[in-house]
Amino acid sequence: MKRRKAGRERLRVVTIAEEPLAVVPFVSAAPGSQGIIYDELPVHLGEMLGLPEDVDALIVASDLQGIALSESGEYGDVLVGEQLAGTLVELLIQHLPGVRPEKVLVCLCGDLYGDTAVRGSSGDPLQVWRAFRRSFGKVLGVNGNHDLLTPHGEAELAATPGTHLFSEPSVLQHESLLIAGLGGVTGRADRPNRTPEIEYLELLGSLLKCGPDLLLLHQSPDLPGAGLPGHAGIRERLEAGPEVLVCSGHVHWNRPLAELANGVQLLNTDGRVLVFTAAG
């Protein structure tokens, strides 16, 4: 595997605005799959250090499990993530006109499918990937436990320039950033996008040894002292590893950013969109 080159500024979040720049309305199945609920996906701006000069912005999102609403309040079968890609381009033009969409790096941390019939349903998120790639320069991501890409869909993403699904744990270089990805969650190997816990943590440890700048996960670590839910074993591996910026989802935190004692920053993107530009 590739390893990070020493001597370059770390990727590090400086600020995230408390108030969202915008909200994207959507509908999803209600708890217990009894009817539907109307909800909103918040879009927050932030700043970070260490963005490469050729990356105007970094967008991170996950758990976009809903159906888009039209301006008239109607809905069909368009995933909210499909609509979100175009909405983000409009927001950049309006609020960050210096950001060129073709110089934006998008990181998707899984669970991009949803419907109005079954709460937590699984399905094919390919349309979301396609929409983001049409809108932005580079799209990377991992599968969530509810993402069921077909073999044809995975082959399409693999053959599409500017797109990379971490279908297997690995690292890649984008500009000066070394980015690692590990999708799915811990669980029984006979279920989609699940890896036995011991194996999952070993894979995570191997990726951390490469010293990535950015680590994309679907499953979040916990942070018990702050009351933030997640997986304790993932946190323990991160605590024993190098400083890195981790993006993940799967469980919702009441705040998007936390930090471990060793300097590891944790970005929770469950049901939110974070748009980062260079600090300063």
C-alpha cells in the first residue's frame, strides 16, 4: 500500500458553522414504516487546513436516506442525494463563487439509498454517484450497510474517470492527499457490506499504518466521554494510530466534529452535508 509522504501540512478542520447555509427538504419512511415523515438535510460551511492548492473545496456527506421533494412539495422516486448534487452547485455559485465545481473533491460515506415504504431499506445508490460525478471533479466513497450496488454499477464506477468506490479497503492518492477507505460495518459476513469485527479492526489497523491524511468509513467510532454513540473498537484503533481526519456516519451525533486525545479529528456526517474551503 501507498504511504503518506512526510513534511506536508496535515488536513485539519478549523471551523464548522453552527447554522446551516441551507437545508434540503426530503421525505422518508416513518419509524416502524408507518407512513412518511418530512425532514431536512442541513448543509454547513467550514474551513480546514491542508487542502491541496488544486482542491477548491471538500464536500463530505453520508446517510442520505430519503426521497427528494420538488418545489411544489411533491415527491416521486428521485433520491435526495441525486437532487443534492445539483443543489450544492447552485449554493457554491451563490455563496462561494471562487470555488470551481471541477476542482471540488466529494467524499461519500455510505447509505445513499432510501425510500418512503420501509425505514432503513436497502437499495441501489448508483444514481447518487452519477449525479455527484456530473457535478464535481472527483467523487470518492465507501458503501454503507444499506447500499446495494449491482456488479454492473460497481463496474461502471470503476470505469468512470474521477470516481472511486473503495469496494475493498485500500488507499489512493488525490493531488497531495493520501486517502483511505473502509466501507460497511462490523457484523456477520453472510450479510451485505458487513465484516466480522476482528477482521474489520485488523483492516482498519492496516490502513492506519499507511498514515493517510483522510480516512473514509461508514461506521463511526464512539466517544463515550462526550455521549457520542458508535463502535468502541474503532475508537480504540484510532486512539492507537496516527493523527488523521476521519469521516464517517451510520449513527447520528448531535454535533459534527470531535477530537481524540492524540489529535485524530472525527467528522460525523450522518444526515448532514459539510462543505470545507481552505482556512484563511
